[in-house]
Amino acid sequence: MVDKSELDNLIFENQSRNTFENISYSKDIIKNNKGTWGLITSASHMPRSYFGFKKQGLILEPIIADYRTGTRFIRRNERSSSN
């Protein structure tokens, strides 16, 4: 559970339509609010987002909002017959 006082420390950029705009708008927010910053996005978007910010000179703490392993259960009869 998140304490309300912790929510007061969050600043959301909600005007962008794409990663490039998000970096541009966030850069202005970060310049005006010193401190430690995190980048919250899904695991599949993190590399593009993180390195986009890094290219603009912004190093943020990556925080993954979701994560999928991509694994699936394999039954014995589905295994390769070459074994």
C-alpha cells in the first residue's frame, strides 16, 4: 500500500504522444525539480525509453511496471521426438 505522503513526491508527464515528446517535456520538469528521478514504463518499452533519455543526457532509475517471462509450459508429448 502506498502512503499519501509518498504520492506527493510523484510528478507525472501526461502531455506527450510519443517517447520523443515524453523526453522533451520530462527534461523541462527535471530541470525545474532537482532530485532523484525514475523512469516508469513496461518492460518491453524500457530499453527504447531508457536509452532515449540517456541520449539526451538524462540518467534515470529504471522502474519496470510489468514483466513477462515469455516462457510457457511444455508437456512431455510436445517435446521433440528426436530425444
